Amino acid sequence: MKAHIVTLPGDGVGPEVTAAAVAVLKAVAARYQHAFSFDEQLIGGAAIDACGEPLPGTSLAACQAADAVLLGAVGGPKWSDPNAAVRPEQGLLALRAALGVYANLRPLQVHPALANLSPLKNEKLRHVDVLFVRELTGGAYFGAKTRSADAATDECRYTVGEIERVVRRAFELARGRRHQLTSVDKANVLETSRLWRSTVQRLAADYPDVKVEHQLVDSMAMLLLTQPNRYDVVVTENLFGDILTDEAAALAGSLGLLPSASLGDGKAGLYEPIHGSAPDIAGQGVANPVGAILSAAMLLRHSLELETEAALIEAAVDQVLRDGPRSRDIGGSAGTAEMCGAVLAAI
Ligand code: ATP
Ligand code: MG
């Protein structure tokens, strides 16, 4: 098949891990005779340096015309002056909003060969395979804000439509997995959470094959640490999802391993590793490219519907994590290129 992919390497280790992910996509294209074209564009601090804004119009237009967008990371100490007029992170927020990507998918697996890196010491807790679906474009982060000398407010607002579209996506994803959906809210206290819960309950009738469970966010924070292997798909609103997915990421052992996808109803999904620009190791060729490579696998699955090819990449990564080589963050000494080369060899 033909597909046009825009890459936004961004800052710090972003260009290093994005290059690895592109190499893997090219290898898959060669093996299955797909015609993937790639177009590299600026975002973040790199874009500020080149043209004074974190998301240039040319970058946005290219993303909107693409079949999928693969991003590295944005930000770094060079652009983190709190008084600066423009900041790299604004580019990413503007891109998510412009692409309308309301569902943020973060799979979490604890690889058996890396279980010793996870803070979970109980053996039984290590077979974790959870897919978080976080609402990404509503709630308190986007509501009206006020500030006076002695008070501040952040309005948390959700419409039924905003809840329905992300919850339906989560139900569909559960159907492709173990048919369990956990919806997380704070329905004992918050009105938006009561709307969230009643919407999930109503939609559940359309998915009788999916087992639905509701958890309050405070108890979910605890359950993720005590019984993470109980969960399949977890869906929640923006703020709760932000906190729970960072908590969950800690269980995997290294930030460098985890991918993400942000999806809307439009064509172009946005794919990026969950780690940041890692300025402390940028430019050294030692970043773990696995999070970016698995993000490329998600791109093939969700934007291009190439499930076989996505699974091939995941199997190759699995093999490398089992047999080595390993990068520094997971207890080895391999660099980015060596890790990428091993994944390519496994493919
Ligand atoms: P952001 O503010 O962009 O979210 P952050 O403050 O969460 O970034 P990261 O940039 O993700 O932080 O880095 C956190 C730590 O994890 C750093 O020590 C970094 O070196 C390490 N790290 C992040 N990504 C990787 C990677 N791909 N390989 C190895 N180590 C990584
Ligand atoms: Mg962070």
C-alpha cells in the first residue's frame, strides 16, 4: 500500500529515536512491498530556532495532509525560560488540538525479561498488559480559567459527545483484546464524573460482549500498584489519565520502552514515545529507541491498518528485549544504533 508519513523529530533525543523508528518502517515497507513516503518537518525548540514559532504553518499543513505523524520529543533547557514568549510544548498542544486527536492510547506491558527492573517485586504482579485510553482534548486542562489576587478556578467541563467518542473507542479496543473495560472516575464527588459514568453505562448496552467495571480514581491509583495484572483496557478523563499513565509508566522499568498513539476521527493519528527529550543524554547516541519503534508499530496498526506488520515489529522488539543487546536504561551498554540494528535484524 501507499502511505505518506510526516516525521517531527523535534528536540533532544527526539531526532535519534525517530531515525531508528523510520529505519524500522522502511525495513517493513521493503519486506511487504509497501510504498511509504517520508517528509521531515520542524516542531518544538528546533522550530523556534529556525523560524521563531514552535509549530510553523508548513509543519501543521504537512501533518494535516499526512496519513500519519511520527513525533520524537519537544523541549529542553535551551527553551525553558519561564518568561519566554514561545515555548516548545505549545507546538505539541497546538498540533494535538489541530489534528483533533481526542483519544490517547498508552499500552503498558512489563516484559518478562525486564521484570527485575520493575518496582513490582511480587512475581505474580509482573504479567501486566494494560491499554490506557485517556481523553486528551477536554476537561479541566481546556476549561475556562480565572485568577484573582486570592483565588483561582479551572472549569472542568465534558459534553456527552466528548465522553461518548472516547468511550466508544475504548470499547472497540477492548473487543480486540480481552473484552474487559475499566472506567475510572470520581463519581462520588464530581458532576462530570457522574455524567461520565452514566454515559459508560448507557453505551455498555451496545457492547454486551465487553465486561465493564467502574473504579474511583483514588482506589485505581492503589490498584495499579497492587493488582495491575487485573486490567485490560482502562478508560478515563484527561486529568485522571495524565496522572494514572505516569504512575503506570513507572511499572515498566524504563520510560524509554513505552509508545503512545493519539487518535481522532480524522485521518492522521499522532504517534510518539512517552518519554521526553531527555536532555541529559541527548546527542550521545545512547537513547533507547524502543518506545519510538513501538510507536511506529502503533502507527501501522491504527492509521494504516497493517496489523501483521505491526505485530512483526512488536515480535522483533520482544526478541531483542529477551536476547539483547540492551541499552543503558535497561541494564546494558548498547547505543541507539545497535538497538535499532538488532530490531532490524530480527525483522
Ligand atoms: P518531559 O518534560 O518532556 O516530559 P521528562 O522531564 O519527563 O520530560 P524525560 O526527558 O523523559 O523527562 O527524561 C526522564 C529521564 O528518563 C531522564 O533521565 C532521561 O535520560 C531518561 N530517558 C528518557 N527517555 C529515554 C530513552 N529513550 N532512553 C533512555 N533514557 C531515557
Ligand atoms: Mg514528563
